[in-house]
Amino acid sequence: MAKTANTKDLGEMLEQVQAQLAALAERVEKLESLAAPPARMAARPAPPTPPQPDIDDEAMAAISAALAAYLGVRLRVRRIRLIGSRAWALQGRVNIQASHTF
């Protein structure tokens, strides 16, 4: 008689576990549907680049002269472009981190 009671208890426990498993499966399915991105998202166009200001000939000559004096050789400046402050900030952080000894 003890055997039948244990079998009955095991059957009830198995049904409870199966019910909990089904509830968890439904919950996971609902959460995955909420977290899933839409089927196809339209690509956002890249923001337009701001126009670069033109550098006049006088400024170009001054920059060329300063570089020639610094380097000690004649050179030809082909292009000058403005680099945003983000690049300077990044380079500054790199220099500071490189100066630390580990």
C-alpha cells in the first residue's frame, strides 16, 4: 500500500511540475516577443557632414611657413582640414593613460 501512495504522490508532483513548466514557457515566449526587434528596421541615413570652411591663401602661407620653420625643411602643404575636438580629447586621454606605469 505504501508503494501506491508514493506512486500517487509522484504522479501529482509530476503534474505540478508540468504545469509550472508550461507557465514558464508561456512567460518566456511573451518576454521574447517583447524583447525581439521588429522584423525589419529601416536604416537611418547618415547625418550630413558640415561644410568645411575654406582656408584663405594668407592663412595657408602662414601655416606652411610655421611648419617649414618647425621642421627645418621646405615643404608643400596640400591639404588642411579642421579636426574636431573629439580627436584631440581622445589623443589627450591616450597620452595620459600611456604615462601611467602598471
